[in-house]
Amino acid sequence: MVKEAAFKVASFVFIYFLLSSNYDYSTEYLHMFIVISLMFLGIAAGYCLRNLFSFTYISKTIMITIYLLLFFLGLDIGLNE
């Protein structure tokens, strides 16, 4: 019951802001909204799927990805003049 409610709320919020006529659709805000919406949809999907699948390797994969992103961020900052 809670899983379906969380998914319905996340879907409603996503569709409401996407179709709202008062929302400013400039590029900066649209990208920010997409990233935040994907994060919340991922949380809802993970909550719904946590008992169906065993994602034991995800933790290590996420840590390696974060380390690589930090390395490339440092590389990019170091290459700026």
C-alpha cells in the first residue's frame, strides 16, 4: 500500500510541474527539475524493488563512480587557466 502511494505521489508531482503553466521553462530550471525528479523517481523505484532484487554490488559500484567523478572534477579544475 505504501509503495503504490509513494509512486503515485512522485508521478503526480512530476506530471504537475511538467504541465503547470506557471512554471518557468528556462533551460537552467528545467535541467535542475529533471535531475531532482529522476532522483526522487529512483528513490521510489528502489523502495518498491528492495524486496524483489538483491543489489549487493551497487554499493561498491557507486563508490567507484564517485571516486572517478571526483578525480575528473579535480582534473578539470587543474587544467583551467
